[in-house]
Amino acid sequence: MGSPAGLRGGGGAVLSHGTAAEIFGFRRRASGSQIQVLIPVDRIEVPVLGVRVRRSRLLPDKGTTHQGWPITAAVDTVLDLIAEMRSADDVVALLTDSCRSLVVWAEQILKTMGRRRRQRYRQFVKEVLDDVIGGVESLLEHKYLVRVERPHGLPYGRRQVKARARGRPIREDAEYDEFDTLVELDGRMGHEGSGRHRDSRRDNSNTVGKKATLRYGHANLEKPCEAAMEVATVLTDRGWTGQIKRCGPHCPAT
């Protein structure tokens, strides 16, 4: 992080956007990137090398102090970043990362967004946060829900189920209890190295307990219909009497 020189935008200046997200701990600032600062609309900008200054009509209301820094509140930081994003996946990743960090909560984001007259992706943010409240904690988990499970009419798997594998506490991404089936989504850091051993231990434990475990990563979910057919086959073999649905005119699911 830079020095307080980054706040020379005048009185009322606060750290914002990616710089604020880095301080709150739910985003990493790219090496060499500018320090980002907000100032009230009626303040004069003082140019500083390496600092990007924006103006906001929402100051001072969305300003706070964190770790001694004048900064935009965490929930406003999330919404400010979303307003400049171009990718739906980036929006989902930010919402799930920030809520998983416990720095902000989905309900808090919804409430704050409701007080803003303008907010990019408003309806999409509401839909994603509904899924976060339902247990989705990552971009990959959201992809599985909206590309595989929901559009193909599969049963809804319980999210973030607390369990134990060989005496160790774990959380399972999507569990279909009635059909003794688990779906694990392998796209997060921590699935490398020791994380791989934890996954292996969990899968082995499930095999011993006669639970079927299906594991998918980002590459698998680029072909969501194939994943849906695989899940449906396993669920049907284990007692599901429902029928997989086609998600669109070109879907091969039958």
C-alpha cells in the first residue's frame, strides 16, 4: 500500500475501489497498479503520481475508517467495483469472494444497493445474492447451479453441508442426501498440494460410506449439459425418479 500521500485529493478523500478491497482483504491489488481514491464532488483534485482520483456524490456518507485509513465502507467498495465491471463472471466472483470473507453480507449489499438511485447490474446482483444466501460460495459453485443443476431440472443439492472425513471437519459443496450423492467443485485455491490430499481423503471416506462423489472443475462446466447428464445418471441409479430437462433447443440431455 502507498502512503497517506495517496489521500492528497483534499479534505474528505478516502481510499476506494481496488485499493479499499485490498485493505478489506477480499481482493488483491495488481502489482504496480494505482492507488485509488474518491473525493467529494465539490473538492478540487490535486494530481499525485500513481494515484487515480474519482469523484462521488455519495461522500461523505459511504466513507468510514478501517485500520486507520479513511476508506469507503466495505459494502460500498463492492458496489463501486461492480459498477465498473464488464464481465458477469467477475461480478459473481467479487460477490462470492466478499461474502465468503465475512467482511460483508449478502443482505447488507442488497440493503445498501436499494438506497442507490443507480447501480450497474442491479437485477443480476440481486439474483446472485439470492444464490449466495442459499449457500453458493464461489464462482464455480454458481456456475454449477445456474448452468448444470437449475436449467436441467435436477434436484437441489444442499450447500456447504458440515461433515467429517476420517475424523476431520469438512464442508461439502452440494449434497443430494436422499440419493447418497455428492458433487464437489474443484476450482478454488487449497485444492492444490495439501488440499488435494484433503479431497482424496474425503472421496475415499465417501466411497467407504457408499456415497457417490462427482467432481467438476471450470473446464468441465464449459460443457454443462454433459455434466448434467452425468449427475442425472448417478442420481437415477440411486433412486431419483425425476426427469432431466433440456436447457435449450441444442441441449443433448434426454
